Amino acid sequence: MGSVTITTPLDEQLSILYVDCFDSFTNNIIGLLEERLGANVIMVRIDNKQADRDIRTLLQAVDGVVIGPGPGHPGNPQDVGFINKLWALSDSELLPIFGICLGFQSLCLNHGADVKKLKSPRHGIVSRSTHQGTDILKGLGDLDCTQYHSLHADLELTGAPATHFWQPNDVCPDLLPLAWDLIDENNGPVLMAVRHVTKPFWGCQFHPESICTSEAGKDMLVNWWRHAIRWSANNGRVKTEKLTGRYLPNPFSRLSVDAPVQSHHLKASHLAQELRSAAGRDDIFLRWAKYPAQGVTPTVLLEKLGHRDDEVILLDSQGHNMGRFDILGLSVPGKTTNVTYSSYDHTLKYGNYTKYFDSINECWPLFQEALDLYYPQNQEIDRSKLRSDMDRFIAGHLPADSPFWGGFMGYISYEAGLETIDVKLPEKATDGSAIPDINFAFIHRSIVIDHHTNQIYVQSLLPNDWTWILRVGSLIDSVSAASSKLACPSSESRLLKDTLARSTITRPAGDSYRAQVRDCQDHLRSGDSYELCLTDESSIVIPSDASSDNSSLDAWSLYKKMRLNNPAPHGAYLNLPDVSIVGTSPERFLSWSRGGHCQFRPIKGTVKKGPGMTHSIASEILNSSKERAENLMIVDLIRHDLSGVVGADNTWVSKLMVMEEYEKVYQLVSVIEGQLPPAELPGAPRGLHVLKNSLPPGSMTGAPKRRSCEILVDLEKRPRGIYAGVLGYMDVGGAGDFSVVIRTLVRNKLEEPEVWRIGAGGAVTIQSTDEAEFEEMEIKQGSVLESMMR
């Protein structure tokens, strides 16, 4: 049976109330309901006190209810909120209701079934369910179901004849089973779908919205909606209320009740004015030149420019075959402003200015406004206002192939991400040495190397800056392909080795990490999470040496060595006032183009290269049930994050669980993409809106994201800091690109003695073993340590 949809006349305005249980797949389900059922969907959360008070009025304004999945147990009041009121409606108040996963378990629990732990939880597992083609499953073929559950509804049918599986029994006389998973050897028969015998209540244990659930699972919802409409018609149910105010659907974002990030204030903010003042009174004009880039590397170029020890940000594709651009952002004394924010005291700082906020959400509009005020006017500018021949030559032209024209470069910490989802932060250092949770430099001078076209773009947003642009051009011409290949001179390498030889390296203890893995699995079995991305960190302490002027570990030399030994497409070197960052991350978090095309590239599944490890063996390992389950859960989570902003109809998966090869490991990668609406539409979200609604990175948390993060904060008992956050840029032209901060060394310059930290971890699932998880964490940290020691 092919995919089907329901179309209804616009004047009918069929609507569904979706009850969200703080799940990380909610927007995927809402998108499926909108796309396939043609209904307006209004989302409320289980803890919404207003919806709880208005519930009967609210129900009279909709045609049906869908209760979604979520963490926890249906018998726990805080996990289900006001849901139990829906099952207790009087006959005159009844309306069609469909429960998914936790919603399904709540339906069964309220009608006689027991909800128990599975012997072997099913997280990210795809299994074919058995059904008899009746009721909402009529006309459907093979039903391959993605399962995300630790609990199951028990109808007490153990040992019963097969015929009893398809009819109500004495324990649950009101429940008619519709589908079962009968091929689960560990758990035995598991109920997959059910309906109430007399009331318009249905539900399924599996996730019909998952990317790996077959079309039959999605068509099941279409069948349910037809049954729902028919039931309402046969029973004379009509809506007596209209949706107004807070319950109207938002056409752009269902993830949050916050409005999309906007920057159209009547008066520019102080931050925007401060940043804008660096460019003077003239219209913003991007001055740029293009040069051949054959054989030029950003490391050699930076040194030739004399910025080796300056404040600088380098986003470096490191010559990796999956990379294209190197972006060098240069600090200009008296012009470059660093903008920082702390999630612990809610302070935004820049220059001599400090502003106190209620939350991190007040930051995002300020960043967007500053970017908008700096949009280059090359296309619209009056040529008569231009004072130089060079300006007039490029007027009307912008370097469209350059992804970055200037703007914000820097990082957003993991704890900043926690604040965006209202998770209590772990305790921070009390000695005043904590580094900012958001740290961006506003870059006016930038150099972009395009390795696909072998071109270098030298760009400036500062007025009359041609002298600098032309000087850089001369330096580029003088850099030969031979000199560009030099990585780390022997003298630097020896000094680096000598400093590391004096260092003390502390790595995570195996016993405690394995115990944390087991603690994670206890939470998984209880239904609190599907997957938990547990992490730990190693530290490298560099003792001071009074007899030497070079007792510190040289960050630039360290970066060049890691770049040579462990190249990755998202390398990074950041030398900022309070922090140094040296990284070789393989993982893109999020990019968006000036045209609004968005892309995520999560990595889940890692196999270390070594003797005997072939491409074929690695492929077999990464295509195991465990590795694919890890990746699938994050794919579905990111689909939720993205579709909550751009809509499910503008979200797609272009690469699902494909193995990619890196210098030291094989990894399982997926690609999720989406399209933002045109920026000129009133209220339309921007790339920054996708960014803030997707933090912290799902590949570093688990799912459901919020509950998983709460568990991880409690288990890890430390801030992750920059590790597990994101770093990259937001371009004045409207683009952005951020990587996940992994395989990265971080130094807090405020900390004494000098300490470099490396975070690493992995996704703990119910199929994990504590020893294998510890080994994976060791492999990831080891790849960084080995690349700096060699």
C-alpha cells in the first residue's frame, strides 16, 4: 500500500491537540500529523497549568487528541501531568484520542493493564510487528516498527493460546489488541497497538514518526484519523469552542513558545551600536580581493602575517578530503570586540560594558541584530559616495563563494546549551577562574581559503582598508607551495616534547567510569532515557619552570602537530583573551547557507584503526544493532530539533548511517537537512533560531534531550565547559557553520598551574557493555593524546 494522506476542506478546520511529554521526537510526530492528516496541530505540554485548567474547553475546540511519547512511567504523576483526565472524560465529553509510547502505556494502565519493565529495553530497535489487518491497521502491509521503550503494557497473557492475543480478556476487558512484536526472543510477545472496545481511544507502543518505521506505520495514523472523523460523525460530536490566543498554532516554531529570533527594533541595542561604530559612519561596505591559493595553507599564511601569538581564530579543514574552506579571523586592536556571556551569573560583557539578563534567550536577538546591521551594502551603495577606485571597482559585487564575510566567530559551551533547555547547571569553579559560556569575537578582517577552487578571499568590513588587503595579497603571492607544506619545525617540535615530558597526565579511572555506565543503564531500564552520552575528561598539568622562559605549552605548535598527525574537516585554533582551544573535530554540528539551507552531520559509532582492522570489518561492526541504534536515535532527535523550526515538510535525511573514514578511526555518519523560509517573510526564523533551538548538540546528550541532560549532570558532577559545546561562525551575510567540540584540547588561561583538558565519551545504550564504553572513551581521548605526543 502506498503512502496516503487525508485532505479536508479548509472551512472544516480540523484540528488536533498534541500533548507533549517533554520528548525529543515531538516535532517529528507533529509534522507527520500535519502532512498526512491535513490537520492543524496545537501543542501543549503536560505541565501546562493553563491547559490543565482549560482542558475541557480546549477539548471542545479540537477534533482529536494525540498523546506523545516521553520519559518516565505512566503511573508517575509528574511524568504524565494532566493526561489521566483525558481517560476519565464522561461519555458526553468523549473525543478520539491516540497515544504513542508513553501515551499508549498510559491508555493501557488506565484500562486494566500493568506497565512493567522489559527484560531487555528496546531503544532504536527496528522490528517487524504482527497484525491481522483490522481496525486502524486494515489494508496495511508489513509493519516495521522503530521502538524506543523500556516499559511495556502487560495484559497477563503469558502462556495463553495464540487466539487469546487478539481479543479482550478478563484482566483488560476494555482493550482489544491490534498488533504484537512476536519475534523478540528476550522479552517474549510485546503489545504494539491497541484500541478501546467502546470508547474512541487507540494507541501504539512504537514510534510511527521515526525515519526507520515503514510507511505502514505512518499510514496507520491516517487510518486512525478516518476512524476518528467517522466516530465523531456517527456520535454527533461537534466542536463548540474556537481556538484563540495562546493555543493557536505557530506556523514556524513549535519547539518553544518563544517568538523567532528577530532584530527589527526601532532603536538599535547598545551592543549593535558599539559593534557598528567600528566601521564608522559610512554604509557598510565589504572590501575584498581574490588571489590564487595553490599550495597555501592557513598555518603558513598566519605565520607570514605575523599573527602567530596574537588573538586569532582559525577554522581549518586541515587538508581533509571532506573539508573545503579554511577561515582565518584576525583581531584588530581598537576595533575587534569580544562579546561574552556567562550562564552562571547571566551577564553579557563586551568592552567595559556589563549587562545582566534573566536568561540566555535575551542574547540571541542581540547577536542577530548586530549581524543584520553589518550586512554589506555593496549591491545597493551609491557609487558616487565611494572615494577610491578600488571601492568603485567592486561596487555591486560580493564574493558569493566565500562562506564568511565577517561577523561573529567563537564558541558556545555545553552549559550554555543546558540553559537553553532549562536544565540546572552543574556546580562551577568558585575561585573566579570560570571561562565564559559564550565567547564571540566580532571579526572585521578575514581570510578564506577555498580548496575546491584554489582561491583565497581577503576581506575587510573596515573603511579604507585596502592597504591591508593588498599587503596580504603580496604575502600570499610570496608563499610557495613548498613552504606551505612545512608543518611544525623541528625546534618547535623538540620544545613541545620537552614541555609535555614534564607534564602530568591524569586520565579517567576505569572503575568509576564503568560504574557510571552501569548507572546510565539503570536509568535506561527505568524508561528515563533511550540513550545517554556519558563523558569524562583527562587533564595535562604543565608545571612552571623558573629556569626557563618557555615553560608553557605552546598552543600554536601544539595545533600544528595535531593538524599534521590527526587531520579532520573541522579543525580549530582559537587564541582568545581567557582561553586557548586546539581541536581536530570530525563532526559538523550545524551549517546554514545564506539561502537558508541547513545541514546537521551527527556522528555516532566509532571503530579504531589498527592492525587487522579492515574497511570490511569496520563496516560490519558499525552496522551492528547497537551502533545503528545509537545513530538512529540521534537522527530522529535532530529531525525534531530542525523540523521544530523549519517544519517537517522542509526537513529530510539525505544520508542515513553511512560509514566514513578518518585518519585514525572509522565512524558512522548521518546527514539531516532542511530549508528555512525566506528571511524577508514577517516572523520567519533565521539560522540563529535553528542554532539556539538545537543546543546542546544531540550527539552529546542522548534522548529525550532534557531528561537525559538532567541525568548526565547528576552523574558527571562537573561542567563540561567548551567540550561538547559548539564552535564556529555567524556571517554578516546570513550564513553560519558550527562544529561539535570533540577531539579538542582546551586551556583556561585563568587557571594556575597551567592545565589542558580533553573531554571524551560515548553513547551508552542498553546494548552497551561497561568495558566497551570505557574502551571507546579511551580510544577517543587516546587519539588526541597520541597526535600531540608523536
